[in-house]
Amino acid sequence: MSEIKNRNFIEEIIEEDIRNNKHNGRIHTRFPPEPNGYLHLGHAKSICLNFGLAQQYNGKTNLRFDDTNPAAEDVEYVDAIKEDIHWLGFDWEDREYYASDYFQQLYEYAIQLIRAGLAYVDDSSAEEISKMRGIPTSPGSLSPFRNRSIEENLELFEGMKNGKDKEGERVLRAKLDMSSPNMHLRDPIMYRILFSSHHRTGTKWCIYPTYDFAHGQSDSIEGITHSICTLEFENHRPLYNWFIENLEIFPSRQIEFARLNLEYTLMSKRKLLQLVNEKMVDGWDDPRMPTISAIRRRGITPEALREFATAVGIARRENVIELSKFDNIVRANLNKIAIRTMAVLDPLRITINNYPHEIEWMEVENNPEDPETGKRNIPFSKEIFIEREDFMEEPVKDFFRLSPGNIVRLKAAYIIRCEQVIKHEDGSIHQLICSYITNSRSGSDTSGLKPKSVIHWVEANHCITATVRLYDKLFSVPDPANYENVHSILNKDSFQELTNAKLESKMKSADPGTRYQFMRKGYFYLDKNSTHENLIFNRTITLKDSFGK
């Protein structure tokens, strides 16, 4: 019973179809991206849904590129989309298709509708057509070209196909209902003229089908049983069905679900493209972007993304997901797999004046959540670095880290006391002189002292220097989709680069595929542009939310 209760409404539809042996029990979905940008988190949810349903019900999923607008499309986007889907863990096998595969068939469908008196060539301009459609609460007006003869429409449409007309001079429209409250049914455009070279068909065609005309027919041609899309296409469904019924082709069924809306995140490809084109970000894979490629570059795992897609669920109504839900899933995933290391991002040098040894080795766990990762030994000497923020010359209330005359424990090492502050001529702190408490080594503490805090550190003579990039939310408001001017809501603190971070020496050979937790600082991942000579680590996520700071 619990399994039935937990089914989402799309699963219920599919299971009903299977019980009724609809389409002989066959389940066939598709993911149909437009190759005019990079995929984002919303697409990830759709990918997981379409491929996941096919896996769940022993079906198949097609990858079909909706490449009907050559002016905005590029092979770069095609390649990026395929890489993203594979990274998420899904495979379309040999079922890679393009709407352009069906251009000839779609053209013949258009001819069929013209012959049936259900489509006509309109010479009206885009502005005139928009005015004719009117508003939902009152009927539109008929085009003066609506009653052309079938013969004239066939001749004019062939002329459009053969390049006899200019862009915008003519369109092909379906003949439906200009009084319908559904604006998509008011004689929608089926074909427009575009003299743009297509990334697959070149200049063979100069007329291109619109999304509304190509989409349902492409689903039908491929035998898609369940055409799953987001709610903004709900009003398109009557037109989707009208084309299928009047062409008498395979009756693919469109089902809509609520798109993913996430706090502080834009899911508009148009606005994301604006961010890229106006260089407000460093490309589509800037780690602050919500694109799958950016998420991959940040170090978030495909497992975490799939878990998030499952956790947000499939709903019929729009809602906004709190960013903390996404972050918590990412943290929980990384906490299990990330290798721990110590890294000081803003180093302050300490000399321990009474430390008698040249070097000692301290044992530290690689990941307390995964004992199989074992332990490592790290060097300790009289010269170390700590975070500058872990020292306060005049400590405020409840500051329990290092301050003059006070003690603190060094992670996996000794208790130290600050004895002296050495400053530069300008008054800034140059370094600290400290003493260590004998017999206070971690694990064998007989000092009797109980410091109130533990801080991380890095030994100064064996560490390496690296660049660390700290990323935060790109937008300063939780609802950026409600702002047309994205410049006004950019978070000025969304990016910080630190070029003098000190890391354990083992990080010199950091693995590009490994996730790391820098103790007390967050989870980090080696950037794609990192080299052995210039190590660059991107912060994937902090250890806890920083909202409200």
C-alpha cells in the first residue's frame, strides 16, 4: 500500500496505461532540448524524470534535439547537452534524433493540412498577426488571407519553400478558432521563413517549422507514448492534440508537471545567455551558474543531483524550493565521500618558540565517515600557519580561539598559548610567537588544560601554495526570476579569489576526480583550469548555510 501512496501522478498514469495494455504496454519517453544554450537544474529534473520512468517501467527514452531555429542553435550546445546527460548517468543508446530529421515529413504534413483546408499562407506582418489575435477575453479578427483557395495556398507555400519570399513576408498558419480563449488556438503559425544556415541541414531549407507544429508530430513519428513536459506547455496541449488528430498519426499523449523553481536561482535560458554574453559571469560553466556544466565544475556529484531531483518530487502545481534543501543534499553526499585535509586560506604565521623538535608526524583520519579511507601522517614543527580570523588581539565576547595570553588546541596536535604579537610598521599583524604545552598532544593529553576551541593549521615548511576560489549565490534576492534587470540583483560578494592559501603537501598531487573537505572551510574541488604549477580549488559549498550574514 505504501508503494501505491508514494506514486506520483505521472507514475499513476503510466501504470493505468500498462494495466489497460495501451500501446501494448509499451513505455517510450523522450528528452527534447533545444540546442540554443546549456542545460540547467530544471533540465536535470526533466532528464531524471524521463530516463528514470523508462528505466522503472522497462521502457526506452529518446534524446531528440528540437533544432527548428537555426538562428539560435549551435553544435557547441549539442555536444554540451550530450555530455551533461551522460554525466548524470543516463544513456539514450542509439536513439539520438533531431527535429531536423523530420523536416521533409513535417513539410508533407503541412501540405496535408493545406489540402484539407486547415492551413493557409498569410501575408500579414508579425505585428498585424499579433493584433489580429487580440486578447483572451474577446475574439480575435480573421486574417484577410484566411480564405485563400487550397490551390493558391499550395502554390504560395511551395514558393516560400523555394526561397521566393523574404523573411517575415509570409507565414503558414493553421486554421483553428480565432475566438478561442486559448490564444494558442488562434490560427497559430506553423512555418516561418528564415535564411539561416542550419547546423545539420545547411541551406537546404529556408522555411522552418515552429515548436508547436514540430513538437507533437516529432513525438508521434518516434512513437513516444508519454510526452512529458513542464506546465508552461499545458495550454499548448489542445493544439498538440489537434495536429495529431487531424493528421491521423500516432496519438502520443502530452503530460505536464511543475517545473523546478529554486531560490536565488534563474532557470531562464534567455537570461542565462544574457549573463554570459554581457560577461557578468565567466561563461556557461561559471560555478555560480545553475547549469549542469557549472555544477559539475563546482564539484557537485551526479548522485547528489539525482537525489535532489527525486527529493523535490513531481507536482502538478508550481512551487519554489528552498535553496537549503539543495545545499543539504549536496553536503550530505559530500560528507560521505570527501577526503579531509587542512588548508589555511588566509594564513597567519606562528612560531612556537619552545618547541624542541625539528619535526613530528601527527596522525589524522582521511574521512571519519568512511573508515576504509584510512589515516595519514602530517608534519608538525615550530613554524605553522593558522587562519588569520582564528586570532583576535582584542577578543570580543564569546571569541574562544587564539588571543594574547590565551590557549587553543591545534587539530590533531598540541595546545598552544599566544605569547607575543609581532606587527608590521603599518600596525598590521606580521606573525605570532606562541608556546606549546608539553604533554598536550592530541590523544594523550595530560596537561589538565581544556581549551574551548580547536582550530586547524598547516605546517609552514612542507605546505604548498594554491589558489582558492570562493563562490556564493549569484543573486542577492531569493526570487531573481521576478526581476527583468539582472544587473540590479547581482550579489557583489558572489566570488572571491585567494591566491596565497596554504595546503597540506599531499595536495600537490590532488586528484581531479576527488572531492575534498578543507576542515572548517567547506568542500572543494580541483578546477578544470588547474595545473601542477598553479593549483586552483573551487569551493563546492560551505559547511553550513551562510544566509543572513
